[in-house]
Amino acid sequence: MGKKFIDEYHRHVPKSEPQEDWEDRNILSSTRFNLLSSAHYPGNGETRNLALTDMQYLADIYAK
């Protein structure tokens, strides 16, 4: 899903509060899917790398 889709989605469904944390909540939610997908398809290193990158991003911000 690209920016155009997300923008259109939010025209109909507003971002929940706090709005400034919406992107990080979205990343956190998608991490579960990416980890499960990576486990089911171990040859797909791209999904695993995406999950690791997202987890590192969240840890850098929130694990202080």
C-alpha cells in the first residue's frame, strides 16, 4: 500500500490519537505479519530484513 492509498483511507477513517504516533503504531502492527511471513517462507530474506529494520527503528525510539 502506497502513500496515495493511505491518504485516501484517512479521508474516510481518521487517524487515532495521538496522531503523531500513528506511523509507529502501523509499523508495530505490521511487524507481526512480517515476522510470521518470514517464518513461513524462510527463503524470503526481504521480509525478514523488513521486520528487523522496523524493530530496530522502534527500539531506537522507544527503548530508552
